[in-house]
Amino acid sequence: MKYWLLKSEPDVYSLDDLKTEGTGHWDGVRNYQARNNLQAMKKGDLGLFYHSRSNPPHVAGLCKITKKAYPDPTAFDPKEKYYDPKSDPDNPRWFCPDVSYLCHFPEIVTLPAIKEVKSLSDMVLVNNTRLSVQPVTASEFRKICKMGGLELPPGGLKNL
DNA sequence: GCCAACGTTGGC
DNA sequence: GCCAACGTTGGC
């Protein structure tokens, strides 16, 4: 199982929105590095749901990958904000997985708090601020959960 | 809302 | 294939 961090601007799409929807399509990603990460996701992988451009930026809770990435339909539709004429249905350029709501942390984990933790200084979040879909190590993932006050079920992360 | 950092585009 | 110009992201 792999771990990820998914960024979203809460004004556009928040963890509350995902909770309401239950399952969402992580579409609209138009960056190759982020795209490659989306394609590397497997069903059952876990994600930290991060609210960017909020004050302060923070991890709000957890989500789960429930369907591996498939061609992003919003790239084919000229009416869509994220329409990309260079993505051909026969040779799609952009992909999106389905993501389901898991939980809100009892307490949000802010970016400044993360930056204070020495063992988290290698996180992509800290070193590549602009990447919107990024890998997280198991130990980083566990630490963030702990900082968020989340009680892990018996058996740990795999039983979430 | 500003702007630094970074990614992408396209002329040459 | 270089790099200037431009666009976007996201912290502050």
C-alpha cells in the first residue's frame, strides 16, 4: 500500500465537499509530475487531504483511493475549465482516480506545525511546494495522523 | 492580493 | 535544444 498527499483549495473543493459526495473524481490535474503520481495510485492507497491556499494551509483529514486512474473526461470537453485539446480520447494525456472520504482529523495539522518537525523535513510538501499530488512515506503518514490526533484502529493504517 | 518559484510554450 | 516570455501555484 502506498501513501499520498492530495492538495485542493478548500474554496474550490474541500474535505467537507468530499464527505458530502462520498466519492469524488480527482480530475483537472494538468501537471505531468502530478499526473504520474495519480497513475501510480492503486485502489486502497491512502491519502492526506491537504487544504492549500488557506490560512494556515493544513492537512484536514484522510481519503482513500477507490478506483485507479482512468482518462480524465474533463480534458475532452471544450466547455470544461480544464479542457485540453491536446488530450485525445484515443491517446489520453490526463488521468484521474476516484477518491473516497475517510475522516476528518480531530485537529488539523498545519503547514507551520509540519515544518517544525525535524523528521518531516524531507517531505515533498516542504521541499516542492508546487506539486499538487505527491508521495508520502508510511512513517510520514503515520506521524501526520498522530499530530492530527487520530486514533488508529487495531492493526494500524491498513485497517482504516 | 502580491510575488517567488516553478512549469510550459514557442521562436529561433 | 536553448532560453525568453508567459502562465500557474501556493505561501505569506
